[in-house]
Amino acid sequence: MLPTFIVVAVFGLYVASVVECRNRLPQRYSDCSHSNSKDKSTDGPTTVHEWVSLAYDWPCDWVEMYYKSKGWYDPAASVLSGIDVYKEDIFVTVQRISSAVPSGLNKVVTRYGKSLLRPYPDLLFNEVGNCSKLQYPLSVTIDPNTGFMYVIDIGKIGLGPVDDGCPAKLVVLNINQGGSLVRSHNFPESVVPKRTNLVNDIVLDYASDNKVRYAYITESSHQQIVVFDFMSNLSWAFHDDTMATDEDRVVTINNAEYPVDVAVDGIAIDSRSEYVYYCSVGSKNLYQVPTLTLRNSSANFTAQRRLVGKKISNSDGIVFGQRNLYYGALGFNAVYRWDVEKDVRTSPLSNISLLTETRVAQDDARGRWVESLKLDTRGYLWFTTTRLHEFFAGKLDTSGRNGANFRISRVYVGEKSSLWRGN
């Protein structure tokens, strides 16, 4: 093992070199994430970025070569996952199923017309094995009112049990200050076991304050919803049978069956912060629970949650806007909307049923596995399609003959993020 002073010296030279070569980038380099176009066509979704294999924005060619030589980068190992947008920037997560994924959290940029993932805030903040850095950030959500990004980190590389992993954590970054660290909370072992957890998705609750008070996080491995109170710095979890999979755990996609035994995953909160909605990937059922229940660590969750209805198909991510709920329909390669605004006319929100579903987008070739969805402040619904089922089945074609595997798309729906407090 090298002496500490040598490791520090080499690391310092590496950082200096990264800064130097970043400053030497050609002027034609573009940091734009997406177009400023105000097109509000409702004809269908627009593909904003797409990849056969995910490509990264390296500060220098030698950094990429170094990562490959160390086994820290294999293009075939990266799979697109979560998404959120802030102003003109797109941020995504990449499934860190192996240590050959250089960065789990990224900002999408373009260079010479090519879509690239730039590690966010930088490569060093995504360092494998450093528990103060991001290990496996699966999902992000951004408060559009403050520019704070909330990142949930599984804390280990891969989806299986790991003995030497880090605690799962919630990290808050300030986008307006270049991704500076605002806060980091390690979940206690009694709430989120670090060896086996799968913290999956996150929503924020303003409660009665003019700032985020609670975070609600789905944790699939132990079939629970985790609550974090930003004021008390405490966390707790609720377990319930409704967070498991059921007889609908096998999904048919393009005439092929895929077993999806993934428990509670999708989670959304309405714009008035009254109810949280959740679902398992391995189920079509959608459930509702009052936020008042989640805010109380001793509440009887089972007595308060209720089945809202059965969606047209299984979903991965879900998202609430100012009025309605949006979700992927995996069996139809589509995005659907539950017209809450219509159904609430016949039943109060506390007793509403899922009756009116409307197709928003559908594409059998380009819409396979709608994974993550977010609404911006201009009326667009953003979503990722990742062919995740093909990746885990070993069927993902990386030759390019069948087109792109990973896409970021958007469609105008005339509805904004449920968190948005502006005009």
C-alpha cells in the first residue's frame, strides 16, 4: 500500500490536471441542456436527448483512459434512471449497478451536437468507496422555488447485499451555487439497513411552512416508506402490505413477459400537500395516504391508507402536477394521466377513485420502460425511457441497429410541478 503522503500528492496532481484541462475546452463547447423553444405542441413527445450507450463529458481524454484502465468505466455498464429539470438544466441519475459507472449523478450537456453526461457536481463527488460522497444516487427531486436538489443515495454499489457499503443517505445540493453541499443525512441502521436497502424515489412536503419540512422516500427492499423531518433531523419508516408486489408482478412488454418483483417504488404528492400516492412496480394498484399520517411517527398507517384504484398498467415512476397524476404504463410503452381534476367532481379527494385515465404519449419502439417523470415550471412533462427490462434480461442491443436505448423526452401538458409556488 502506498504511503499516505504519496496518495495525497498524486490525488492533488489529478485535481489540478482536471481543472487545467477543463479550462482548455474549445470555445465551441456548449453547456446547454435543452432548447429554449416555446413550442407547446400537443401532437406528442419530443426526444430531447438519446443514446445507444451513455457517454460522459470527461475533463480530458486521459481521464477517460485512466478510468477505463482501472475498470472504473465500461460504457455497457451505464443505464439511465432518474430525471429532474431546473430552469434550462437537465439532471439525471445513472444506475450504479457496478463500479464501472464513473458517475451516478449527472448534468446533461452537449458538445459538438453530442449529448453527454457531466458528473455533478464533479467526478470527485461521485467517488466510489468514500462514504461522504455519492455512491448510488438512484433518484433526485428539485425544489423549483429554491434550486435545492434532493438526492437519495443507496450507499453501495450494486443492487444485492453488500457488507462494506456506506449508510443510505439524503443529500441536498444548491444548484444556484454550482452544486455546493447544503446538507447530508445518514439514515440510521434501524430505519434503512445499509447492507440491503433500495431507497428508490423521493417527494418533498412543504407542510405548513414556506420551506421543505419533510421528505418521503420509497424503500423497495424492505417494502417501506421512509420519512425524514428536516427540522428535527429524525427519520422513521412505515411498513404495510400494500407496499408489496402482487399477482400483477409479471408485465408483458411487446409480447414478451418480464417478471418484475419490485415493491414500493413510485411516489407522488399533491400540490396542496394533503395526500401522498404510492405504488409498487410489481402491482397495478395505486394507494393514497394522508400526509398528516406520515408526519406522525407513531401514526397507524394501515388504518389511514386506502386503495384508490388499479392503473391501466404497472408503473415505475409517478409524479403529481398542480392538478393531475402522471405515470408510466409499462405494458403499453406509454405515459398516462389520471384526471384527478375530473374525478374529484364526483368524490372528495379523501374518498376519490381512479376512474378517468388518459393517454399522454405512446411509442412501442421509443417508449419502452418509462422510468422517471417530472414536471417543470413551464408546463412540460419530462420523462426517461430506459429499456431497463431488456438490460436486466441481457437483451439490450448496444450495436445501435435497433436505435437508441436511452431517451429523455418531454411533452407539453400545460401543468406545472406540484411544488411550484410561483405564478
